Amino acid sequence: MDLSPEKYRRDLEIIRETAAQVIRDFSMHKAEITFSGNEYSAYDELVSQVEPILSLMYKTNRSGFQALLYQIDISEGAFRKLVQAHSGGDFTTKLAQMVVQREFQKVLTRKFFSKNL
């Protein structure tokens, strides 16, 4: 079974499940994410909401920030590498992209193992 993300990037069900996963994970940390339902702008919409939350948590709640990354399954090593590569301060935008991509991968993996693709 093909699990390449590009194949499912416009799949409305996968997009909605990814948005729901992002909403669930962030709500556990009292952060509100919403999704308009527009599959064509979903990625940008989610990244634009996730980025300021990550930035604020990084600055004001480091333990919550680390717990969120752990919950989403962003490794400490991947985070450090990202910070080093983007030391100019734009790392939270790249991190937000990484978070949404990881959530997308989790949804695809769940679908693959449940044989619902």
C-alpha cells in the first residue's frame, strides 16, 4: 500500500482527520486551533495557527512546550537540529510546518494499519 504523503495531500478525509489531530493535541495544552474545512488552504491555515502558539509556549512555558512536542512525536534531536539550522529566530515557523507534517503522517499511518486507505 502506498503511504506517500503527496498521494493524500488533497484527500478531504485525511485533511479533516489531520486537522482534528492537531486540534486534539493542542487542546490538551489549552490552545485553541480551528479548521475552516477548506482542503485547499488547510496546511497553511493550520501552520499559521500553530506557529504563534508554539512561539508563545517556547518563550513562556518551556515544560508545556516540551510536553507538546513529545505528544506530537517531535524528537528532541529533531528540534535541536531545527533550532541550529534556523538560529535567526524563524525556527517556530519551520517547527509549525514540522508539527503539521508529523500530524499528517500519524493520520496516514493510522489509516494504513487500519486498512482504511
